[in-house]
Amino acid sequence: MFAFFSVKDGAVTPAGATSWRHADWAFHPCRWTQGTDWRRIREAVLRRDDFRCAYCGNDQGPFDVDHITPRSRGGTNDASNLACSCASCNRSKGARTLGEWRQ
């Protein structure tokens, strides 16, 4: 399965990308759900949220798609649990719930 990917520090990255930060996506093999079309879902969420951070309102990007309820807390990849997030808010929120992060 990973013939087209490289593994570094536990993250799986598309082959040919200089690092996971330069790939247009990266995922941890333990968290990836087989059959999920992440690129399609990501694009739909970004469009739904009008390419604006759901947390701070930034519209300049770059943007991530954040799990409102983190996967580690039982959150899903369903669009209702995903939000457009600027990189700063996404990194700041981390694996906390929205309520924990806003406290």
C-alpha cells in the first residue's frame, strides 16, 4: 500500500514531496480511514466555509480542514465535524475540543 508514499517520523507523505509540510496533504497511517476521498471532502468543506477560518474569520489562508471534535476524541471525517481553519488556529487548537480551546 505504501509504495507511492514515504514514511518519516510516523507520517505518510506522497512520494516526491520534499517533506510532509510541502505535500498538499499528509496523514498518519493509524488514523487514515480506507476509502475516504479526503481531497474531495477537504475541497467541499473549504468551499462551504467560503475559504474563511471558522474560528477567527481570516480569509487569507493558507487553510487546513480541522476536526471540530478531534478524531482522538471520537470525532469523524463527516463534513458536519469539519471546519475551514487557518493554519494558526488549527495548530493552536490541536487535539482539544472547541470548548477546551476557547477557555
